[in-house]
Amino acid sequence: MTTTVDSSLYSIMKARKSVRVFDPNATITKEEIAEMLELATIAPSSSNLQSWRFLVIQDAAVKKELKAIANNQAQAEEASAVIAILGDVDAYKKVEQIYTQNVAEGHMDESIKDRTIANTHAVYPSFPREVRMNVASFDAGLVSMQLMLIAKEKGYDTVTMGGFDKAKFAERFDLPENVFPIVLIALGKAAAPAYGSSRLPLGEIADFI
């Protein structure tokens, strides 16, 4: 039995490319970006702790500073906005807020909430910082991909930038000790087409047992 799927999803996936030349005159409103971020955060996360945090940079002068931090990548300055995807190693501290809201919205009952909160407080604080950073980085990948597909559906283009000085970024934007930068996503309108890219054959990367 075959199932019918919405082919528009596949069209968006295939159309999304990493754009590196942006129209510096294109603008995106704060409200549009906020809507995209809210939709992106529907993405799953470890224990639903939502360890992602976002810093949206739209100011022209600040983007110029960011370009220097991002190894002089032009898109850091020319994109309409740069969204810094950050991770919170102390995300577990919001577990009570998150699971109380889950109960209020009818997703679970009090007993599950209480058990989950207790388990989270028993486990997460014992993890080394590196482990909690890995958890946040994994979650960041999920929300980042979702954000880029949402942006494409709305007619915007993106590129991820991992090549930036994370220590300088944290210092410039005065990040608290528990928050660290993971990746930058340039968002805007393409001023030149993106390059296509090939993919390895499935037979080289997947085994079926």
C-alpha cells in the first residue's frame, strides 16, 4: 500500500541551497523572523528541554563587526539578518516550566510531569559540561535545518556558517557562561544563484540489514 505525501516539502528541500551572495538592500521584518523562529522551535529536542537560544542580528553596524569575527565572510554583513544559534548547557533548569506547560496544554498528566522533572534533576546536572554541550549542539542541528526550510518556503535564502571565532563572538555579545555559540545562519534574498552540489550514492553510505 502506498501513501500520498505532500510533494511541496520535497520541492522546498531540493530548492534550498547554500547562498553566499545576498542582496544587501533586502530587508526582513522582525515579525517575519520571529514567526520563522517560532515555527522552527516545533523541532524535537533532547528531553524536550529546548536547549537552543537565538540571537538575531539585523543592525548594519553590528553585522559589519560580525563579518570580522566570521573570517570576513561577506554574507555575514550583506544578508538581511544573521541568526546565531546558541546552546544552553543549563537548559535542564527550565524543566519545571516546560513540563508544567505540557500539563496545562493537555499533553501529559501530573504524575508523568513530576517523574520527568525528578529524573531530569537527577541526571542532567551530573553530566560533564562537554556532554551537555553535545546535547545542545545536536538540538541546534535539528532546529537549524527546520529554520532553513521554513525560510525557503517563505521565499528567503540561507547559508550556515560554522567558520567563525566562537570565543570572540561570545565576548562581543556578552554571552553568559552557560550559553555558547554553535552556528550562524545568514538569512536574506539571494543576489546570485547558489552552486549545486552532488551527493554520494546511497549504496556507499547506507546498509540495510
